[in-house]
Amino acid sequence: MGVRNLVEFVFGASVVLGCPIAGICLAAWVLRPVDRAARLRQAPAQFTLADVLCLFFLAALPTGCLRWMAGGMAEDGVGCFTVFAWTACGLLWWTAVQTLSRAGITHTGHRAALLTLVVPTTLLGAVMIPVLTLLIVSDSGGGRVFPSAVSLGLAILADLAACAAAYGCGRYVRWLLAHRAGGALVGGSPPAAQGEAGVEDGNPPPA
């Protein structure tokens, strides 16, 4: 094996292994503060009507995408994918609602934003960013994944947009945990500990 082949092998292995790890780390960076706040506060779980509406939205989104992308796929195949998507969305919704409740986030608008935007965008980005990055690197290396320079440019833009969206979600989560006011966003009971993940008591800071 020549030096060039060795370099290409090391680079390819780094990309193949690094991209999934980067996606997992990105999702953890965005969502870990909420999980940490849930472990600290341990507020009781609660479900609201707005949460149920968010569940309908989460279920309708992949269903519509599957119907649009089905094309010539057999009806049985579409049905299997639809059931899988509903099950995954249901588990995602159940876990997210319980975590938000334990973190003490009770404000309807913020719960809806987290359930319908932050969590799905983060998990989609954790999958899409590594996949797009691998495809872009493969195409740049001569694999011709994309049929034209335009499609390659669109893939790069989509990859950058996914990274920017994930970063925005992470900043929003940190802002929410650090700057919520009084008991409007959290429950009235104080957390078990302070100073982590921006978790503060229910009283506004002194002037």
C-alpha cells in the first residue's frame, strides 16, 4: 500500500467514523441541558392539550413526507413505513414530554417550540448532517454521488443549514434555561441543586 493509498484510507475511515460521532455529539450538545435540568428538578410529569396537538403534528409530518416520496412503492411498504414513523414519533413525543415536565418547563409556547421544532430538528440534523457530509466527501473524491455541480452545491447548502439550525436550537435551549422569569416557565418548587444548566429558583434575580 502506497503512501497515497494509506492517506486516503485514513481520511476515509476518519470521515466514516467521525461523521456519526459528530452527529451524536451535536444532538447531545443541544438536548443535554434539558436532560440535566430534568435530573435536577424532578418535577412531576404532566400532559396538556397543547402536547397532544404537538403529537398530531409530529405524526402528520412524516406521514405526509412518506406519501409524497412513495412514488411507485407498494401500498404495503408505505403502510409499514407509516406505522414505523408513527411508533417512532410516539416514543419521541412521550420521552420529550416527560423530560420537559421533569425539567419544570410548563409554558405552553416554549413546550410547543421544543416538541415541534427543537427536538425534531436536532434529531433530524444528527442524522442528516453526517449523511450529507459523507455524500459530499464521496462526490468530491470522484464518486459522483451528485449528478451535477448544482445538486452538489445544494447538498452543501443543506448541510450548512442543518448545522446552523442545530446551533440555533442549542442556543435557544440554553437561553430558555438561563433566562426564564419567575414561575411562568417553570414550576414553583426550587430545584434540588443550583448552578448547573442554568437552573435557577423561581424568583427573579435581585436588582
